[in-house]
Amino acid sequence: MTDTVLLTLVAPRSAAPQVEDLLLSCPPPVSGFLGSDAAGHGLDLVFDEPGERVRGRARRIVFQVVAPRPAMDALLALLGERLTNVRLHYWITPVLALGSIG
């Protein structure tokens, strides 16, 4: 399973529909993903709403996708082509084990 990786994408909440649409249109092996709310913290944040600056945190959506590394490289290229106006942050980590329980 050494070529299986986890791609984590962090997107501004306002960009979530664009990212979701693109991920939903991906062919297998990208057959699903996880999306969850998050709060971004840090010195280099770009705030989308005035209230975010007051609170000191930016509303973000975190997407996670598991697939073979070549598929992730293709997905990152596609994201770069189609979402040029979205501030996406990402990282890729190896998946040591994957399965279902129950």
C-alpha cells in the first residue's frame, strides 16, 4: 500500500462548493472524500469576512481524499488548472493501513 496517500486540502469556506464539485466529478480511483469545518489560525491568514478578523480565525473547509499517488498528482494538477482564484493549501501523507471495521 506504499503508493496510497492521503491528500488534505484546506480551502476558504466560500470556495467549498467549487472544490466539492471538482472532487465529485473526479473519476475513480478518487471515489469519495471527507469534508469538515475547521478554523484557520496564523499570521498569514487571509480573511474572507470582517467577523473573522475580529474573532482571529478564518472559517475553512478541510477535504481529505485517499487514492494512489499518481491519481493525487493528477488531481492536484486539475485543481491548479480549474481553481486558479482559490487559495488552497494542501499536504500529502502516506497511508500505512486502510480498511473498514464492522
